[in-house]
Amino acid sequence: MDGMTTNDLSHVVDADRAHVWHHLSQHTQYMNEDLSAQVDPRIIVEGKGMRVWDQHGKEHIDAVSGGVWTVNVGYGRESIANAVRDQILKMNFFGGTVGSIPGALFAEKLISKMPGMTRVYYANSGSEANEKGFKIVRQIAHKRYGGKKHKILYRDRDYHGSTIASMSAGGQDERNAQYGPFTPGFVRVPHCMEYRKHEQAGAPDENYGVWAANQIEEVILREGADTVGALCLEPVTAGGGVITPPEGYWERVQEICKKYDILLHIDEVVCGVGRTGAWFGYQNYGIKPDIVTMAKGVASGYAAISCCVTTEAVFDMFKDDSSDPLNYFRDISTFGGCTAGPAAALENMKIIENEDLLANTLVMGDRMVANLQALAEKFPQIGDVRGKGLFVGAELVTDRTTKEPMPENLVGAVVADCNKNGVIIGATNRSVPGKNNTLCFSPALIATADDIDEITDAVSAALGRVFA
Ligand code: PMP
């Protein structure tokens, strides 16, 4: 591995244990004074295609694209490395008001995949891109509506980021605990999940999608439509439990936004750039958004880049206006001036096109769903299988009738068993907070039939062992 010796790597592990503060991690497991109970932090050393190798040289197939739905084109892409290398040697950074060659060319390419959208604003993370969207909405409210139409609606179970304002739009209370107070002006609307509609008072058997969208209208009417500037939604809810929308939902959401002059902000941080088998998740549902944000798959993690994309109508509201000298988007992101991001993103998009990865995503996504449905015949613990493209979840329950969520430790045991056997999968939340009972799968868009079968075979073996 990379010319590093076992010795070098044990130093790396020690350095990591001593000094790195890992995301989402309880560190006592790495620091237990009882050495027999101490766990080493996992270091991923190398990757190629769908596979990664850890500090012990152990090979894993990565069914979660870098853990968090990111490495859409797989690891070890030389053409992206070359594009970034060439670009940063020529011009790595110039921030503020100026543009760059890859910035312009990637924006042109991106817009060619997003009919109806015209403007790309660069930032670095999903949270940041969402905050740009929120600021655009707020500024429009000030400019056009005397500050009144400033509220931003977000949905229960959706997630939009880790900064305080993006957490203020966070529908997963368990993630927000202990970080308040939050930013005012964010208002929650009910979630929409066919599988668990029985938990929502009044949810009908038929036409649930339209009913769920109408719940949003009720919130708008309660708040006053003249106070609501935008509705921010994930096209398929990711961390909240891989929640796919029911029929009729999006059509009605779009109608409601139009009726009350509310901007529709679609958070494509996970779904964007191929994950669902379309360039963007919203394109599966015929939605016409006003603002679209994206991050993870934009450059597949080869560089940090996120984008907030708008229609020309939104952009137009920030044009020169002598009555308002403050009427331009007074926002900056220092590293929005890094050229590595758009250089990597442009090459990433070319790879998806040249290798026809959207088509592959649809075929392999169907295979993964079919494999998991076949497992559900064998394992009553699988209550629901849902997905769009290579974005798939399998919700575990203790009882199919009551849909009681599987306790987290047992779900964790399935994940750990797969991990131990060289298949990295994840688990995420369901519609009731704090229960990570949905196994989640988001392999790179290059996955082959053999890869998919290897992943679901490991899940089958793990379920067999855990629920024997
Ligand atoms: N939106 C969604 C839907 C996400 O899943 C995430 C990250 N998991 C974010 C926004 C925030 O992105 P980041 O972590 O890059 O800030």
C-alpha cells in the first residue's frame, strides 16, 4: 500500500488516536485504558474503483461511496487527478469577485443538465450551499416584501447541514439536541413517508402523497402565506431514512408553491449528479425548482465543492437597481475561488457521460432493490425496501404488522458483521427520531452486477448470523 510500512501505519494510527477529533464519534472507544477493550480508529489508506483498503491492508467493497454518499465515480480516477493537477499548477486560487476557466466551463456544463436553471454560485459544503440559498431567500424578502416573506419551511426528517442556520432547517431533532438556540424564521412541515403513514393522524389509505403535500399548505396558511419565502426539501430524504416520495406528492407541492408565490429550494446534496439515475433527483418527479443546492457527488470527493444554482428569475432580482444600492448578493466564500473544485467537477461529469453511468445506475439500482426484496422473502426483519437509482434503503423492524423499529444495537450488529466481512454499508434514521434502523446502500455509480450481488450476499449472511 503506497510504499508505507506497517510501522509507518502504526505511527499514523497513534497520531490519529492522539490528535484527530473524528466526525460523529465517541472517542472513548479509541482511548480505553484497558487495552483489551481499546479499538483502533479505522484509517482508509487507499482506494480503487469500488474498493478501499484499511491500515491492516484489508480490502473492503464500499457500498456507501466514501461513507456518506459521495464518491459517485469511484476511487483512483486518474483523469480527475490530472485535471486538478494541471489546473492548480496553472492557477489554483483567486477569490472574491473574479472568475476562473474551470469555474466558467463547469457552470456551463452543469447548466446544460438543468433545463430551467441558469446561474451557479460556488461554495464548499452542502451546508454552505444551503445557507446561500437561505440568504438569497432572505434578501429577496427584504428587497421585495419589506422583510415579511422571510420564513423558510423545511420538512420533518430532512437534513440540510451542520451549521447553526442549516440545522435550524433540520428535521432530525436527535441531531439538533444540545446545539440550540437556533436561527428564527425556520418552520417545520410534516414528513411524508408512505411506509409509516399510519403514524400520522388522519393519513388516508389512498392518495397519501396529495394528502401529505396538503399538510404543507396547512402550515403555510397557519403561518400566513405572506410570511413564507421558500420551501426547502430533499427530493429523496437521505439521512432521515432513504425516504422516497409517494405518487402525487411532488405535483401537489409544486402547485402549492406556485399558488402562494413560494420559492422551491431543492436540496440535492445527496441526490445530485447521478445518484438516483437522473442527473438530479428532482428531475425524476417533473419538479421545476427555483433554487437547487448540491455538494457530495459534484466532484465525487476529489475536491471540496458545492453549488447553489438558481433560475434566471431569481438571479434577476439581484440586478442593478439604482433605488437600492445594496441590491447585489453580498456574500462571499473564500474557497469558492479554488479552481480544484470545478476542475474536478467538470471531469467528474464527463466521466458520468462517457461511461453512461446514469443508465448503469438505473440498472444496478433495480438489481439492488430486487436482491433486497428477495432477502425480504427470507428475513421478516426487512420491513420495507425503497430506493431510487443507487440510493437504496432496507428498513428493519421487529414485526411487520406493527412496524416496530428494530433496536439500534441489532441493526448495528448487521452493519458491523458486513463491515467485518469486507462490505462497508451504513444505517440511518427512520421517521421516528433516534432509531437508525434503515440499512443504507449507495455504491458508486460504476457498480457491476457482481458488486451488487456481493453486497447483498453479505447482508444476507449478516442477517442470518444476527437473527439466527
Ligand atoms: N443536505 C443533505 C441532504 C445532506 O445529506 C447533507 C450532508 N449529509 C448536507 C446537506 C450537508 O452537507 P455538508 O456535510 O457537506 O455540509
